[in-house]
Amino acid sequence: MLGFAARRMLLLPVTILGLTLLIFLFMSFLSPYELLSTYVSDPRQLQGDAAQTLIKQYGLDQPFYVKYVKWIDEVIHGKFGWSVTLNEPVSKAIMQRFPATLELAIYSIIPIILGGIWLGVTSAVHHNKFIDQMLRVFALLGYSIPSFVLGLVILFIFYGVLGWLPPGRLGVNFSMIYDSSSFYHYTGLVTIDALLNGRFWMFLDALKHLVAPVMTLSFLSWAGLLRITRSSMLEALGQDYVRTARAKGLSERVVINKHARKNALIPATTVAGLMFIGILGGVVITETIFNYPGIGSLMAQASEQLDYATVLGITLIYGLVTVIGNLAVDISYALIDPRVRLR
Amino acid sequence: MRNATSMLGVLLVAFFIVVAICAPFLAPPSYGDPYQIPRSGWSVTPQPPSAQNPFGTTEGQYDIYYGVVWGTRTAFRVGLIVIGFALTIGMTIGTLAAYFGGWIDELLMRITDIFLAFPFLVGVIVLVTILGPGLNHVMLAMIIFYWMTFARLIRGSILQVKENQYVMAAVALGAPGYGIISRHLIPNSIYPIIIQVSMDMATVPLLAAALSFLGLGAPVGYADWGQLVAFSRNWIISSNGGNPFQFWYTIFFPGITIVLYALGWNLLGDTLRDILDPKMLI
């Protein structure tokens, strides 16, 4: 176990080195002038002959390895260039948008886990019965409806027809309060900050704006979690200790909830962890449809405007988040489940 | 029940294949590039279904029926090209890694890990931004970030098959490496790949459509399902007091097409799993 964790830890720098090299390789397709936008921290730096000086300064006319080292040096110091989309440095833009995505991920993962596991367990308990078959069709539908269609349908029903769930992150009045100087941003998560500032109605408004994207993400993720939970639950139900529990005369409810489900949850936890990282890693489509100001919608806007600096900055940060997150999930999997001896 | 859903899957896939093949007869192209959707005017407001436009028109008067029919071809083309190339790359890398093992395996799998470090859409978007928008660039970017699934799948599968005695027998008989790979290892480890390909025929065109939805894929007016859905966005949420169902057809026809297409391939994949991989039947 320790050996596995240590080995994965040792490989982390190698993966990160490869990740940066790959992104740097992508960057080499850009012209030097386009490339400069990823270095400067203010567009005024690019006026006049300044560009030539900057190309010299950042070594853009020098061999690959020199350029690479200089770029890494910039990135380590948090300099990702100037974001044309948001008109501020990329690092600031990401810091500003990240809490929104984090908030969406936190609120989504709760219904995803509860619903997905419940559906999976139900499906397994009623193995091959009518409910199981219905849930199988439900899972296949979940795989077949793309996020942009589902999101639009939800937007249509709950905003277009019913007018209940508006897009965005906050209503107009509340976002003015949110941006005002008297409002303290403790965490960047609107719901938490609203409560800390004693604004209960703002908290409710923020929750209301979260419902539609959370619904979209939940429906899309349930299918995957349902399948994993179902098959691991079926496996657990076939184990000897379940037969023993039944032989002892325990009620079916206790057998399922106490004996089988606990063991069946382990793989589901891992998948849920990966899903959480996936949502953090940018739910581009969902955020775009609901005008939710997170990293994903920033990525889409920046890409449309050919804002190289922002797109590359987000990619690098999210590569790192994914690598470290996956490592954490893998190690915790091995920690929870002593039966697992990964490689 | 199970047979009924399997049958439905086969029928849906067959239906879309027929639509793709017969596109020139179902929706005869009027001029030049058949993938360019004909316009019946320049008005911004979508028009409801009529004799001339059976599914109605989008904003800018693009014919939805024509877009749906020729979009089927786009979907198949994107699916076949992306999966074809990704499968070739993935199988090569996975097979080499599993067959040789040791440092070659280690090296190839670390490279795979690096590509896996990118969230898929983020990776594709960064490449499309750099290469410039367009369907070909989208396909290229998708290939670059899609082969890893196949590489891992075939590697795991071959590692299992390699332990079988008939492989050892072949080695003992002095069969050459490429013979062992092509006659024993690949044919016996291909089943998970076939299931995966069927599922991916649903996923891959949908992902390409998602990029078109964001405005990064096919150019404006190109027959592509994602773009048709994108056209509907402004019309189905106008909560200005009017009838919200007024423009229902702008989302309904492209949306239902996409879902049925993906459902067909997913049902087919599910059926193949039942047939080819009895272990998964539990």
C-alpha cells in the first residue's frame, strides 16, 4: 500500500513535466506575436516597438529548451498573461471564476451521489425485475442525451415556460449587492458568503440559480453511478457474508443496508470522486447554457475570442487539478478498500 | 423486454445508416456543397413547419429538415474518422505496451497518463483554439485526446490473454512476435474494444456536436446537429410574455434526432456486451 502511494507520488512530477511540455508544444503552433499575449500582464505593454523588445526579453527567438525554461519560470510565478476576455490578468480571472465552479461542483455532487447510489442499489435489489429493466432504460437515456440538449430543455421548461429558474448566478439586485464594497467575500462561494453577511434572501436566490445546472449535471451523472453501484451491489449480494446474515435470520432490510451496501459503496465512492474532479475540471457546456460565470463558461468565451492566454492558463491549471485529484482518488481507494492491491 | 430494447437499438442504428446513405434522395441538395444547408430567406425569426420546410426553419431561415438529414452524414463521418484513427493509435500503443512490458510499457503508459491529465473538452478546446475552428480541426483535436481509452482497454485485455496457455504454446513453438500479436493476442482481446466502439459511435459525434454548439466546430450553415440546437437557444427561452411553445420545433427536431441516434448506438453496445461478454451479465 505504502509502496503504491510512494510510487504514484514519485510519478507525479514526471506527469506534470510531460503535461507542461505538451502544452508548450501546442503553443509553438502560435506566431510569436500571438504568443506574446500569454506573457504580458497588461495590453499596453504591446504598443509600438515594445513587442520586439518583449520577444527578446522572453527569449521567444531562442531555441526550444531556453524558451521552455523561461516559460516555466513565468508560470511558476503565477504569470499566465493577459486575459482579453475579462480584461485582467489570467491568474486573477481564474481566481475570480474558480469559486463559482467549485460551488457548482459541491452542490451537484450531493444529489449525484445520493441519487446515483439509491438508483443503483434499487436496481440491484430488484435484479432483472421490472424496476431493474426500467432503470436500465433510464441509464441508457442518461448516456444518450447530450448536455447541451438536456440543458436547453431544462432551461426551456423551468425558465421559458414556468419562469422559475433564471440563468446566471444571482438576480440583478443581488449581484449589485454582491459586487458592492460593503459585502465581504469570505469564501467566494455566494451561498456561504450571503449567509455570513446575514443576507438570507440572497442565499435563497443563489440556491435558486443553482438548481437548473445541478439538475442537468445530476441527470447526466446518475447513469454512470447507477451502473457501477448496481454491479458492485450485485457482487456483494452474492457473497458468503450476505448469506450468513440471511441465515442468522436478519431482516432483508438490514441485510441490504448494513451488510451488502456498505461494501458495494466503495467503487461508487471512487467514481463519485472522479466525477467531482470532472465537474471542477470545467463543465463547459452546462455553464455556458445557464450563463453560469465559472471556469467552464470562461473557457468557452475565451476560445471563441481566440484569447490564447486565458485558454492556455486554464488548461494548465486544470491539467494540474486533474492529475493531483486523480492521484488523491486512487490513493484513497486503496486506503478504504484493503482488498485492492493496485499493480 | 431485453430483446425488445436490443431490437430497437438495431433498428435505430439501421434507420440512421439508411438516412445517411440516402441523404441525396431524402433532401436533394440545391446547389454546390451538399453539406451547406439551403436558406429560404434572410428573416431572423424561425418559421414553423410547412410543406416547403417539413421541420420548420431556424433563425436565418436554414431548413431544419435538410440539416437533420445531412447532419446524419456529418455525425457518421465524424464518428468513423475520429474512432478509426483513435483506435489505430490506441491499439498500436496498447498492444506494444502489453506485449513488450518492462520499460516500454512504463514509457508508453506514462505518455498515456499525460494525455489523460487533460479534461477531455478542455484539451479539445485548447487545441481547436490554437489550430483555428472548423470541423477538421475539431476531429484532429478529438483524435489526439481520445486514443487513450483504447490504449488502456487493449493493454489490460492483452495482459489477461497473455497468461493463457495457448499463447505460451505459441511462444514455445517459436512463433514470431508479430504472429503472436496478430493471431493470438489481438483476436482474443478485441471484444471489449468492439463494445467500446459501439458506445463511442454515440458519444463522439455528440461531443463534436457539443463543440459546434459552442461555435467552435462546423462553420455557420453547415449541416450539423449541434449547430441546429445552438440556433434554437435564443428562441425557446424568450420569456417576454409570448407563448413559450411558439418555437418548439427549433429544439424538438434536432434534439430528438440526436437522442435517438445516441440511444440506438448505446442500445446496440449494450446488446453486444450481453452477447460478447457474458461475464458482465450479472
